[in-house]
Amino acid sequence: MISSQDITGLILAGGRGSRMGGVDKGLQPFKGQPLALHALQRLQPQVGECMLNANRSLDTYQGFGAPVHPDVLPDYAGPLAGFLTGLSHCTTEWLLTVPCDSPCFPLDLAQRMTAAAQQASATIVLAAGPEVSRDGTLQVRPQPVFSLLHRSVLPSLQAFVAAGGRKIDAWTAQHPQALCTFDAPGDNVQAFANANTLQELIALQNA
């Protein structure tokens, strides 16, 4: 069994927030507190320790009580930059990544992701959950910013981004990986809904 103490949680809050007008997304309020703090408090009981990945407002993020690490790559290089940063600072066997803008992620995320890793002997596990398609139907799709990564994948990620790679699925395909689906009865269909705009954030608060 993979113990929760063998997992470091990483809150990804290092984006540009372009679709929110360039604001620091992780500091936008959700039910009375910043999104990133809400995500941190939701993840902390599931893992041994947590850290934050942020590129602005570092003093504010440090006030949340967890270590804060800016991207090790320049110019807001995307989620893989956050993965690389987290793995570079991770001292446990596993790293579990969670974006700050999906505030309803499962309370048993770590437990189910590690079970999938063990069952498939995988070094990378991607979450998969319901997502509304263009025709309005729900389809289960990978949610790759929710990833469980074994620390042994760090060298390959370093090589991938050094060669200019930026797409998560192109990198994860290089490793033994598994999907962990969250579409069982009782699972929240909005568990992986993310707030790219202020309107979407308001909608999630009112859901």
C-alpha cells in the first residue's frame, strides 16, 4: 500500500489567469477564501505534506502555511513547468498535482489515485472525470492537471521540457500510466470543473 505520508501534494497556482483578465487566479475568492487556500485545505488531509507553485504574490501565498515555489522555467510555461517544479522539490516517493481553479476535486483523490497506481504498476496516474461536451452530454475525459507522479519520472520530464515539450499527454505517454476514473455513483459530476473565467467561478460557488 502507498501511504499518504509517501505523497506530497502540489497546488498549481502559477498561471497567467489570462481568461480572468490577468488576475492572480489562486487569490480569487471562493466561498470566503482564496481559491489556492481552499484547494490546499482540501488536499492537506489526503497527503503527507503540501506545497504551492506560484509565480506572483509570493508573500501572500507563503502566508497560507505551506512552502511556495515559483516555476523553475521562465515565462509562465504551463502546467508541465509546475510539475517540474514540484518534482524538483519533492522529497517523497509520489507527487499529486491539483490545480487551484477546480475547487470541488474529490476528497478521496489521493486514495483512489494511489490505488490505481498500484493496480497498474504505473509511475503516472491521470484522473478522469465527467465533462460537459459541446452537445451538452457528459463524457468521461482525462483531467491531466490532476496527476499522480512517481519521483523517478523527473529526469524524463527535464529532458522533455528542455527539448521544448509543453503538452502533458505527449510526456505522460512515455511512461507506464493509468487512468483513475471518478464516475461512480455518488461521485460529484462537477468534481473537476474548473473556473477559467470569473463567471465560471461564480457558477461554481452557486452550484
